[in-house]
Amino acid sequence: MSELAIWVERALTPERELHRVRVRVGDGRIAALEEGVEPAPSDELYPEVTLVPGLVDLQVNGADGATYDDASRDERTRATAFHLRAGTTSLLATLVSTSLDRLGAALAWLAADADPAGPVVGIHLEGPFLDREKGGAHARTVLRDPTPESVEAILRSAAGALRMVTLAPELPGALEAIERFAQAGAVVSAGHSRASLEQMRRAMARGLTFVTHVGNASDWPSRPVDHELGFRRSEPGVVGAFLVERQLCGSVIADGLHLHPDLVRALVELRGPDCVALVSDATAAAGLPPGDYKMGSLQARVHAEGYATVGQGLAGSTITLVQALRTSVQKAGIPLGDALRMATSTPARILGIDAHKGSLQAGKDADLLLLGPDLEIRAVYQRGSRI
């Protein structure tokens, strides 16, 4: 790959802010960052633009009418291309609950697509080991308890590409499943769950480290439980565990609908931008005009206001990660540097890919996003190639 040099007014690494910056790129990586320099005639010039790392999304179900459980590689590529154009240069292709046979086939397809260089760096399996009362947009008929046989079948099909698993820790067999998935190198997360604080702690002892879309499809800080003395008392649930257990990190869907922007800001103020990752949770509805669509086994409606529903509930989101970044800054009031960490270095660290993704440093992949004053996209580079 030929070398190039990009000059910008400002760059956020996101560890610090640089001004009048030249980024030299060679062989798909950042060769050097030069601060306080004037543009050269050979530079690709971006005045009045802020350079940031390419975004890292831990939960992407699809886009542009395509989902990641589609047998057609062209369809899966279409979903990835949509997010890549929107500045997400690394993502986890996310599979939702379905039959084990269909999951096995989809895992095998995605394992062939996955590439540590991106944009699809791995797979996030959300279900089918979820609580039936907290299934959300997941089809209840396919939700099930984990068994050693089903866990091993999933790992065989994923062929080492499984990077995150969301499950309900309170299910029978879940503790053994958590330990096995963690041993296989996946980040194990609680989601779509009614787990108590004590159940969450037992799960953490077996390898659980994360909470999926905090505040959605899991119990809020407390839930009533039967006390042994015959009365009901308040017991912290999944979100309560996230609030009090400092070693747990989690994700939020900052679309202004799944969580009120003030709650997003409060969670970040409490736990910090190094422990809260922004995700899009984008479905096939992202990028589609209003109308009714089939999403897996469910019928979804995309509304004129830009959100999607299944029945009376939200069906994932229709946003991209850069929109979550904008909402976090412009509506939740989170400083840009913090919001940027939540969409770049924090998810990269959680996945263990921060050695080459998630920040602007010499030697790392040249995944670059150039944003205008209102955080609108001016250009996207993935490993030094302009998208």
C-alpha cells in the first residue's frame, strides 16, 4: 500500500488533543503523528476538521435491510459497508436468538468473514441463553437454557471468532457456560436477565465481566424478592450489580430512546468513560425508510421518526455508532473526549484489540475518522484506505 499523509487542524487521540497535525500512513498503519506543523503540498488537507480514531462497535446486528445471519456473503457485506461508511471501522457482527442449527450455520459464515484487521473483528452472540421474561425483541420460542453440548457446538461453529456472548446468568447451566465461554476467549456479558446481585457475583467468579445495553432488558437497580422470613425485600438486579461492582464494565445504546440522555450521562459520571462503551445495537432497519419489515422471525416497523419497534417494544436501534457519539455529546452533555473514548479505546480494550485499534498512535492500524464541527462525517479511512 502506498504511503499518504493527512493534515488536520485538530486530532483527538483520544488521550489528548493535538493541533495542526500531520498523520503519516504506510502499509495500513500509522507511521507517525507530527504536531504543530504546516501543511505540505503533498498532504491530503482537511481544514476545520477533527481527526479521531475509527469507531469500535461491540454490537451490530445489521443495516440497510441486511442481517449477519444471512447465508449470502453479499448481504452481510452490505451491512458492514453501511457501518464502515458511517465511521465504524471495527465491529462485532451480532447474532440474535434462533435455533441452534441456524446459529451454527450463521456462526460458521461469520467465522469465515472475521478478520483481526477489520472491519468485522469477531462475533457477538446475543442469545439464545436469555431469560424468557426479558427477551425483548428475541423470539421466545427459541430461548433456552445452556447445556454443555450446546455450548461446545457453538464454539466449534465459531472456530475461534466468538469474541462476546450475552446470556442470563440465572439460568440453569449458565455458570458452567460462562466459565467455558470465558476459557475460550470470549467476553461474557449479562443481558436480557433477571439475575440478582448474588447471582451476578457468582457469575463474575466464573468469568462474567460485562453487562449488555445497561438499563435495557434487565432489571433496574432493585427488584422485589421473597425473603426467608416471609416478606419481600429489595434486591439489586443486573443494573444494580453494574453500579456497585467496579470490575464490571457495560454498554449503553445512546440513541435518546433506549435510555434517557440524562441517565446515560449519570451512568458515565458514576462509572467513567473507561468502563462504559457506546454501542449502536443497529438492526437491519438502520438506513431503511419507514415501513414494515421482516427481521428474523419477527415483524418490525420502522417509524417516520427513525426508530423501529416489534409490537409495543423497541427492536434494537436504527442508529450508527457515530450517531450515538453525537447524542452523547449534544444531548447527554458528555465531553467529546469522554464520549470518544467510549466509542474507541474503551471497546477496543474490552475486546483485547487495543494493541492495534482504538486510538491514534504510531504502529496502530490507520483506522481514521474525520469529523466536521457538528460531528458530521467528512471522511473515513480503514487501514489507510479511504472509504
